[in-house]
Amino acid sequence: MDHLKHKEKVERQIEKWLFITVLLLSVFFFLITAFEVPKKFFIKYNYTESNDLITADASSENPYLNGEIESSGLININLATTETLKQLKGIGDVKAQAIIDYRNENGRFKNINEILNVKGIGEKTFEKIKDHITV
């Protein structure tokens, strides 16, 4: 009789641990899928092939790595290149270059409103981009 009780106790413990294991694995996989890292945080690599050797270098052109685009997704107008600035609505080649020229002549922007001093950036353009830029 004691042998049967002991066997039942061991079986209940095994079932308990199996349940806990399955529960923890389920929570783990849920967390992985629910809090997936946005693609913008992945490092862009440039691959080159030479004599059957493939090398990968983290790209310095990645705006998320060099500070042009903040983790919040805002474009830092003090660091952005023309290509990054052109992502803003209403900013093309000419306005992007004007922003960089202004920055080179006057130093870093102190606040986002200072972009209104850039030739070609008026109230309408500022209204389109103000929620997408930072300093």
C-alpha cells in the first residue's frame, strides 16, 4: 500500500513539474512574439566578397546607429544627412541641403523652431515636419 501511495505522489510531482515547464515555455514564447524588436533597431551590414571570403561591416550609413534618427523615431536635424532629411514630408534635395548649409554656417540648432530660419522652410513645411524632428 505504501508503495502505491509513493508511486502516486511521484506521478503527481512529475505532472506538476511538466505543467510548470509547459507554462513557462508558453510564457517565454509569448513574450518573444509579443515584444518583437522593431526592424529599425537591427544593424545593417554591408557584405563584400573577396577570394571566397565574405566579410560584414556594420554600416556607418545606418541612421539609427549614427544618431541621425533617435530611438523615438524622430530625426535629429543636428546630425541628419540629406538622405535622412529627405524622409521628412515636404523636404527634397534643395531644402535638405539648405538645412545642412544653415547648420554648417550657424552651428547646431538650439531647438526645432530654429529650422524656420532656413531658407525655403516656412510655416507650412514646419507644420508638416515639427512632430518628426528633434535636436
